[in-house]
Amino acid sequence: MIGSWCGKRISTNQHVGVLERKIFNKVVKILQNEKLARLACKGMPKEIVLRRLSVDKSASCLREALADIGWSVKITQWLHLLLIENLPMTLLSYYLDIMQTLRSKVPSLIERMIMPSRDTGSAATERLGILLKRPWDPAVTAVVSDMKQKLSQPVLFIVVQCTVSQSTLPVTSRRLRFWNSLLSQIGKVVQVGATTEESEGNGDKASW
């Protein structure tokens, strides 16, 4: 079933080819199935895990659908612009979740697909482009929300590196940046780096 939000426009447009109609119907079905899956798992104890599995499945279905048309640049770009300009907010959020997941698997193809939306210059499409570049993980949001509810006082996190550096500046790895970003949403983060100091008879000694 074609979505009422754009189905009439597609069905009456003579310039829309058979492949375009076919891929459009497939994507609408994927989004509708994603909506039903989220409604089914809403409020369940493992809702976050079920949502993650549902989005992964939808991303796999979308990837298969786009592969059927050979990832045609013309059709995929047309489809992406059509969806971000006409989807209702609920379905648009589902579409972005799916695209973020798919981008982590085939980044070059997704970048080529969303390129026209960045070139339109509108603030809305620019924000959508930024969202698509962010990795999607519902667990992070849930953890932050749960911890905020349990903490009644301001929190200070002291992050101490486990590696020793010759520099007085702390070395920030990808994992450390992730934890700094996560903890900063809950409280204040102070990062402490380890350096080496020379001591008589004992060689180098780590200090914080």
C-alpha cells in the first residue's frame, strides 16, 4: 500500500518510471513494518534491544531493495529527496534511523545517495545531513536518561587514563572520547593524564 502522504503524487506523475514506483512502494512497506515493530515492542523490558534488531532488519531490507536497482544514482537520490521532503515526522525519524545504520555498512553509497539533499542549501536538509552522520544507538540514550533519574545531586567524573604518555597533555583515544561524551551528558568530566617522572634508583615512575 502506498503511503497517503505521497502516494497520490507518485501515482499521478507521468514522469515517474516503473522502477521509481517499485522502489518507492518497497521503501514505504519497510517503513510501515518498522512502525508496526516499534508499536509491538513499546513498553517491553527489552524494548531497546528489540528496536535495535528491528532497525537492523529494516536497514538490511532497504539495502536489498536498493541493490535490486543497482544503487542507481538517479533513482536513489530522487527517492531520498522525495522522502525527506514529504515524510511525516514519525516516519521520517524511522527513515533516518535506518539510513544511519545503513551508512555504517555502505558509507560511500549512502553519501552518494544523500548528496543532493546537502546541495539544496536549506537549513532543514542540512540538519538532516548532520543527523545521518551521527551513529545511532538507542542504548546510549536510555542509559543517560536512566542515570539522570537516579542521581539527585550534581556529579563529577574523574577520568584517569590507563596508558602512560611522555606528554603532559592527555592522549584521547576513540574509546575515551566516547566515554567523555557519554559522561558529560550526566555530569561534569575532569580528565587526568598519566606522565612519567624520573626517580633516583627506581627509573621512570608513572604519576597522575
